[in-house]
Amino acid sequence: MLFPLPHPPLCFEIPDDWWDEAGMIGFIPSGSSYLHEAKPLLHIELISITEVAPIIRIPSVQRDFRGFRRDTLISVFIGIRQQHVMPPVEVILFPAINVEGYRARLTDGFHRFYASIAAGFTQLPCSIVSNWRELPISPFRENAPDVE
């Protein structure tokens, strides 16, 4: 199945059998985001998916299908469908909304981010882990850490 990213013309694909195996056929979200856990010492906020810049996988990072781990993605879909409480994704905030319209960049939560879009959520529970100016390295560098 093809799913559009919030900023066209970008899209991503999830194998039909993964979607089916997770029981997502006919899924309709009951809220604006998946259920997330509250962590007392972290700043957690719901951010519009359209304002979160996705992680783009480095081509050399091998996964089961186009950057996705099959078991991880199916597990996230099942968690969404069964309304399990899951961790928020981690983001860094830009000093201002950038030219592409993004307010934050995803640093951890690749599968939860893409599963949320596929499931039809409009918001993403985000743990604000850093401010853009505080980062020691750029997440755009080739050797940036691979995150889930």
C-alpha cells in the first residue's frame, strides 16, 4: 500500500501482507494520535505530523523492506489497533519553522512515525529531547546514528 507523506509528492510503501497481518484493514483512528505514556521528567507534546520532518534511511542500512523492520512495524500497528500505550517519538525542535514547514525533526521513532501516518493520525506524541542549537552534530550527516 502507498501512503502519502504530509508534504506531497512524497510517499512511502508498506507491503499489503504486513498491513493485513497487523489487522489494519478497515482501521479508523479514535483519536488524533496513538496512546502514549507520560514520562515525568520529559517534555511531551502533541505535534502535528505535518510539522515533523521524517528520518530518511541511509541506503546502506539494510532492513526488511524500504527501511522498515517487518516485526517492528507490525508490532507498532498492533499496538495502535489494540490501543496499547506506547512511547512518544523523540524530536529536536528547530529554532523556527523552517522553509519546508517543519517545526521539529524526528530523531527516534521511525516506525511509530510512519505507522501513525498510515493509520490516519494527525498528531504525533513527541518527547522534546533537544533544541536544534544544542545538537553536537547535524542529523543530516552521513554518519549520523541510525535510530528506530
